[in-house]
Amino acid sequence: MDQITFIFDIMVPAFANGLLITLALVAVTAPIGFLLGVGVACGRVYGGKGLSWLMQLYTIFFRGCPLLLLLFILYFGLPSLGIVLTPFVASVLGFIFCNSAYNSEYVRGSILSVKEGQLIAAKALGMTKNQAILNIVLPQALRRSIPGVSNEFIYLIKYSSLAYMITVIELTGASKLIATKYFAYNETFIAVAIVYLALVTITTFGANALEKKYAIPG
Amino acid sequence: MALSILIDWFPYLFSGIVLTLGLVASALIIGAGVGLPLALGQVYGSLPVRSAIATFVWFFRGLPVLVLLFLFYFGIFPALGLDLPAFYVGAVVLGLWGAAYQSQVFRGAIQSISEGQMIAARSLGMSRFQAIKSIILPQAMRIALPGWSNQYPEILTESSVCYAIGVAELLTRSSQIVSQTYVTMPIYLACAVIFILLSYAGTSCIHMVEKKIAIPGFGPGGS
């Protein structure tokens, strides 16, 4: 088989399927991971002692536990407790836990960077604490967290490759299968590397544009 | 019952911990050893050197560690005729991956030293190399240390990906114990706790070093 048929008849269709799964993993994880991260951050900053401690435990565990191990726990471990997840659901759950734990740290940092006086002023104007957080603090804090959160989004694209280890045939999985089947390791892995680099580079430009668009003037 | 299995298998698990720490230590050493010259090249090098280094950094930061491991273990090293054991491949890949990140930490630190110091050193008759070695780096390294130490927990968690190429590190050992004993959750959770403790212990050690070598009145944000 010559190189051209290998690339166009075998590599391209397999990579296209893999890329779709990778993008699906990222698209499902990113919004949930972000919202959960904001929730965890708010719980840590504004919650009572118990809640704040619980949220801290959450971040320590999910940041310290290697993602691959977390996926093993969800996919191989949970069935022993009677919970059976499909590989895709298990990977998305694992990514959400990991992503939200890291995002919560960025958001927490940016919440703390908004001056406390603003919260007091909002309350003095008759807002409830929830209103003040929602309308005054978060709109500023979330803008400041864009660089960190978008960085984490880029990490998410990269670590979505770990889903292959629990049998989700995404981009990395598709390339590994082809490489092994046709014994073309260098060609296939270099090709998949180019796809990842393109994804990450495009996302970086997008993130920079987003950061500029939502920058607080002054 | 789960506890007795953990105790029985602890020596086996412990050899995994040793291998994990070996991976992390060699990756950190390679990372610093390669990352620092890269940073110097990026600050003081000529345009071709700078763009070559920028490409290296872009490549290693843009790819998942899993893809890098596959690429080097199955592709590049065998194509070069190197038949390296998985542990060495893991250490080299993690090291180069870390070097790409660490070079940015070092570069930021070097650039934070005001340019006047270099000019002053040159006007005192020092060569460029002497000035970098005796004036710039001693300050830059101290500034870089907090950022550099963030690499430790990151490389520790990434080292578990070496499972994919069969390095017998902590996660691999834990999975093997799981498939031998059919006890899943306790083993995996123990593995997670060990990882978190290793991360915490290592970070505390680095913080101690940081305090020890700090110069009073000099540090990130100070000077």
C-alpha cells in the first residue's frame, strides 16, 4: 500500500471520527467543568466553615489525584460498588472533576482579587448577599479568571487523550489503533501530533481574542 | 480484608513508589538541565536560535504527554535505532516536556532582572558569560524557584501516564494488584492517597529550601 492511499483512505477517516469524539469530550466537559468550578470557588470563599472545608477537600483530592487514576476509579472501580458507567460517561465525569477543581482555584483567586469593600457597598445599597455576589463580584471576577480558565481549557484538549486508556477511541486512540494495525508508528503519531498542535494553537488564538474582548477597560 | 491485602502487597506497591519518584526526579533534573539553557538561548540567543527554541517549546507544550510517549516510545527512538527500556523513555519524555514549561519559568525570571545590571557588569570589565553566570543567574534562580517548584506536583501526576508504555510505576503496580486480588476501590483509593501525600510532602520540602536560600529583602516582587 502506498503512502497516499494510507493517508487518504485509512488515516483521514479514522482521524475524523477520533477528532469528533475528542471534540465531543471537550464540548461536554468544558461548560460543566467551568460552572462547577465557579460553584466550588464560591463555596470556598463565601460558604460556612463546613462547606468551605469540604470544597477545599474537593480541590485537594481532584488536583492531587492523577487524572488517569481517577478514570480508572470511575471506570474499573465503581462497578465493584454496583455503578457501571460507559467509557464515554466515565471519562467525561473524570474530566469534569479534574477541570472544575483547577478552574475553582483560578476563579477563587479572581474572586479574592475583587475588593471586599464592593460587597459591603452593595449590601449597604440594600442588595442581599446573593445579589451582590451575582451582580457585582462575579461579573468582575469571571473576567479576570479568563486567562486561567482558558489555559485550563487547552489542558483539557490535551488530557482528553487519556480517555483512550479506558477504551474511548478518540484522536489518540484512533491513531494508536492505526499505528499498531499498519505498523506505521512514526507516520501516524506525527500526523496526530500535527492535529493536536493545530487544535491547541487555534484555541490559544481564540483564548487571546476572548481575553481582549472581555478586558475591563482601564 | 481490604486492609490486610494492602499490607500484604505493600512491598510491591512500595517498589512502584520508588519508580514513580525515580521518574519524577530524573524528569526534574533533565527538565532543569535542558530548560535553563533553553531559557538563556531564548533571552540572549540570535534569531535562529530563538525561533528554534520557540518551536521546541511550542511542540512539547502543545501535545498531550500520552501522544509524546507513544511518539517517542514506538516511533522516534526505535527509528533512531535506540531500543531504550520504557522507564528511560518515560524519564526523557517527561524531562523534555517539563523542560519546555520550565524554560518559560526561567526565561521570565531572567527577564525580570533589570537590564542595567548587565550593562553595569559589562562596564566593569566582565565578559557576557561571566555577567550571566555571576550576576544574572544567582538572582534569577532564586526568583524562579517558586514557579519551578510548581513543576513537581505537575510532573508527579503526569508520571502516571507512563502506565501506557508499561513503566512499573505506582499506578501500574496498583492496577496489577487490582487484577490479582479483584479488590478495586480500596487499592485505587490507597494509590490516590499516596499520590496526594507524595505531592504534599515534596511541595513542603521545596518550600523549606525556598526559605533557606532566600536573601532577606530580595525575592519575587521585592528587589
